[in-house]
Amino acid sequence: MAIVYLPYKLRHFSIESNVIDVEGKNLKELINNLEKLFPGIKSELVENEKLKPGLSAVIDGRTTRLGLIHKINENSEVHFLPAIAGG
């Protein structure tokens, strides 16, 4: 199972921990499985079948450019991070 780290904004979905073990062959499947565990979380992560604007997914230390089709390995680490703006 992949290890998912929830950002502070989403930690209310999992009262016990901000680190969740979730199965998924790609980011879309992983998010759908998160939704089964924590109803309502998908709407915080996905909009119009894409990651929400202002949100990035970092998989195994790299920001995904493939979006929801990005492959997830069994031992992947997935972080959902808010975009940082400024100059």
C-alpha cells in the first residue's frame, strides 16, 4: 500500500493520523480509495477529473505532471500540498 500524507487542511478527515495507508495503481484510484475511507475528501482533492487548482501531488519526492494517471507503486509516498505563490 502507498503511504499518503494529508496536509493540515485535510487532517480533520482522519482524526487518528495524518499518515494513511491506501491502495491504488494510479493517483485516481488512490483518491477513490481515500474517498471510501473518508467520504468527502475527494471533493477537496479533485475538480473536473483533475487535481484541484492550487493543489499539487508529490509522489516519491517528485511533483506529478501526469495528474490522476500518475502510476503509484506499492511502496510509494504521496503528499498532497497546497501550491505556494509569491515572489
